[in-house]
Amino acid sequence: MSIEQLAETALAMVAPGKGIIAIDESTGTIAKRFAGVGVENTEENRRAYRELLLTTPNLSQHISGAILFDETIRQKTKDGVPFAKYMADNGMIPGIKVDKGTHALAGFPGEVVTEGLDGLRARLEEYYKLGARFAKWRAVINIGDDIPSGTCIEANSHALARYAALCQEQGLVPMVEPEVLMEGDHDIETCFEVTEVTLRSLFDALYQQNVALEGTILKASMVVPGKDCDEQASVDEVAEATLMCLKSSVPAILPGIVFLSGGQSDEDATAHLDAMNRLGPNPWPLSFSYGRAMQSAALKLWSQDLVKNYAGAQDTVFARARDNGMAALGQWDRTA
Ligand code: 13P
């Protein structure tokens, strides 16, 4: 696989006015989301729900690709079309979550490291054959008393860089995701410092592992105060802090940055992205790779009547895609 092909895929992922829908919840995470709205967590319900999302009419107007979970990339529409083929036929790039989740970092209480490197080359080879063209790995950095440690940041950066190199070897664009969590009472300055140090460590590790940045996408968390911080920040403060942090730590050659929503409200996730793009031009396209902020409203509506609300839930998905797509251009109209 040439760097040019990887770069082409990466650029298509952040095409103007388009972003990614993250529907890669593990079986445990989707269980939580379904339980929250009273949907039974069966394989058929998971399949039907993912079909609802992916077959939303005209979704590709604002969605360039979707991140799937291992189970999902093996599933089909009710008409028997594999989801990955359905996506490719409808102008969306299939992606796949390839990490195996977070585990306690031995010797460092309260900190986690993401696992999943063992056997990854063979799994990537299979996912490519199943149609995936990009792959996501999520590292999690907790903020708390005396954490994160340098060791935690380094261990996670190293794993992210090893996975990214393997992805490129196998023809998949790595979507590297170092998520700094919003849990805690820390202020926005602390989030800024932790995010900056994490991103610098990540790009250092990517450089050391010979990862071609032209064929890499960063999935970043925004710089926000902790959920329990007394002093919350305005939309403009979040936009300015996030942009400054990214500019100080992310090379300009990167084809694009997408954000996770991380538990922000739908409106905040859209408003923050829109504000950052209004402050442009920026060194990279800034778009979205939202999970909850793309899906929550639709899941809630669908859960109230899985049959009658099917089309309404798809309308809701489309509306969220449109709003976030406009925010990726800095043209979101909150009154529309
Ligand atoms: P949220 O937007 O719900 O944070 O999910 C995005 C994601 O893929 C996290 O890994």
C-alpha cells in the first residue's frame, strides 16, 4: 500500500463538510447505551440498530465514514448486504475499532493502558479483506491527584504508534485517539496541559515508529474543564484553548483532526466544532467522529417504538449529521 493511497483515504475522511459517525461500541458499551433506554441487548437488536444508523437516507452528504465494531463489520442489512459493502456502495468509508480496551496499568493505580497489539497484524489483514480502510485505537488518559504519570502517557503513546505502523503496513489509515477524559473537577488549564503533553508524546512516538503522518488521522478530545469543575467554560473559551493546544503539538502535515464528543451535550459538541472552524483558517480540516453526540437522540426515539419510530430516528441521525457537517465548515446555524 502506498502512502499516496493512505493519504487519499485520510483526506476523504475529512472531506469538506463531512465527518465520521462512531458506532464502534463494544458489546459491553452498547449494553449500557441500550440499558439506558430500555432496549434489550440481543445480537439482532444491535444489528438492526446499526442498520438503522448506516442506512439513514442521504447520510453520505455529511458522513464520510463510520467506525464499526468487530461484530458489526461481520453483519449484514436485512436484505443480506454486508454493512461494509453497503457503506462502500453508498459513498462511505468503512472503519474498524481494533483496540481491545483499557486495562489497569500495573504499578500505577488509577491509570490505564490500552491493549490489543498481540495478533494485530493478522486481524488488520482480515479487516482489510472485510472492507475496512481505516482503523481506530483509543487510549485513555485520566486526570486526578498526581495523574497522569509520564509512564502512563508514554506507554499509551508507544502502543498507539505501534498500532499505527501496523495499520499503514496493512493498508489502513490509523485514526489515533488519545482521549483525555472529562471526569473530574480539574480546570480547563489542567486539561490543556495534560492534552498538550499527551499529544507531544504521541507525535514523538509516531515519528519513532516511522508512521507517515500524511496517512494518519488524529481523533482528539477537546480542551474542556472537568465535568465537576465549578468553573465551566464558554464555547469560545473551549474553541480557543483547543485550537491553541493543537497548534502547539500537532504537525501541520497531518491531513485532518476529528473530535470525539466524550459526554458533551449534542449542542455543545456541535457548537465547539463550529466555533473552532469559525476561528480558522486552521492548519488542518477539523471535523467530528462523534459517537454519543451523533446517536443519543436517535437511540432515544427509536427505543420508544422500534418499528414506528424507525424512520423518525433516521431523520434524527440525518439532522445531527447535517448540523455537525455544517459545524465542520464553520457554518452551523443553531436556529435552523
Ligand atoms: P463519543 O463521541 O461518544 O465520545 O465516542 C467517540 C468514540 O469513538 C470514543 O472512542
